Amino acid sequence: MGDEMDRVPGGPLRSVLSEAEVRSFERDYGVALPADYRTFLMTIGDGGPGPYHGIWVLSRSYGPKDEAWWPGYLATPFPFTRAVGPDDLEDDYDEDGIVPGSMIISDMGCGAFVRLVVTGAASGQVWFDTLGIDDRLTPGPAFGDWYRTWATSVVPS
């Protein structure tokens, strides 16, 4: 199986994170990561193979720790529970500010991303962010279901 996983998007799995490392991230940002994502980080790996261009490492998913540009951004509840299109957005929306409470976990290419919601009613869901392309944000399944669906499609039984 190792050879197959080395050829999938995102390369080989990264080392797992410890409980202390995950708790430190949660404390620093004032969030509790969704259980299935937390389990992924601590038992499977901190990024690596996955849908699109792979799963980003936790430190890349959110960016700099200082949050100077928007204090509490990740802890601010994600505002959506249904798909968002151009008619739902104000003309002058800030692309960085429209998705508080979520973090990028995968690059879909061409300015589109997969986000994981970490706060609010949609916590634990992945959302497909094409705001930079066509002003859309579309809900998907829970992180664990999304990743398992991909993994079972690429790894031979």
C-alpha cells in the first residue's frame, strides 16, 4: 500500500500530532477542532494524501498565530448553514472575512479551496470555497465521511 499512497495527491502522510500539540492549537485559537479531524491529525497524520491536491498540515491550514488581521477569526462562528451564491453576498464583501470559523484544508486548484468549519452550526463539515472564482460557497459532508470516501476510491481493497 505504501507505493500507492506515495503517488496520490499530497504525497506521503506527515507524522501525527500529539494530543498536546492539538490542544495547544485549540487553546491558541479558542476553538475545539471537530472530533473526526482531531482524530485524523492524531492517528493518521498532519496532512498528506487527500482529495484534490492533498490535505494541508494544520499549521498551514490557518496561518500565522498572531491573528493581528482579525482577532478571533477562527473562534467566530461560521455564518452559513446553506449554500451561498453571488446573490447572497454584498458587492463589497471581503474574501478573507466572509468565512470566519473555518480553515482551508485543501487546495482544489484555480483559486478554489476546501474549508473545514470549526465553529458554528456547520462545525465539522467541509465546504467548497469557490468565492474567488464564482462567488460560491457550497456545503459538503462531515470531514471524516469526505476523507473516507476519497480514501476508499484510491486505495485498492
